[in-house]
Amino acid sequence: MTTIWRAIFASSLVLLALLGLSVPYIEPGTGTFVISLMSLGMLVVMLVASAAFIYFNWDPFAKLLESTP
């Protein structure tokens, strides 16, 4: 499961980098600016959440995948 969290973490970093590269070309007060801020918020939440899940080694499906006789 850690592999999935690492993939989400890496993709969040890539998308944040691309968003950072596009910031100089976005005019404040436009719809694109609002969407960029919303994207920034969602990406930061995903980045922090996946980092926490990796740090705490959280596996949400561990109990579902256990084989119980």
C-alpha cells in the first residue's frame, strides 16, 4: 500500500511544480486564477495526507484483506 501512497505523493509534487510554472502567466482576478488556487489547495491537501499516510504506514484495507477462517 505504501507504493500507492508514494505514487500519489510523487504525482502531487509533479502537478504542484507544473502549477508553480504556470503562476507567472495567470492574471489575478480571472476565473483561471480562482481555479489555480483551488487546485493548489487540493494538491497541498493530497501531498500532506499522502506524506502522513507514508509516515504512519497506514493501510486502510489491511483488515479487509486479512484471511479469516
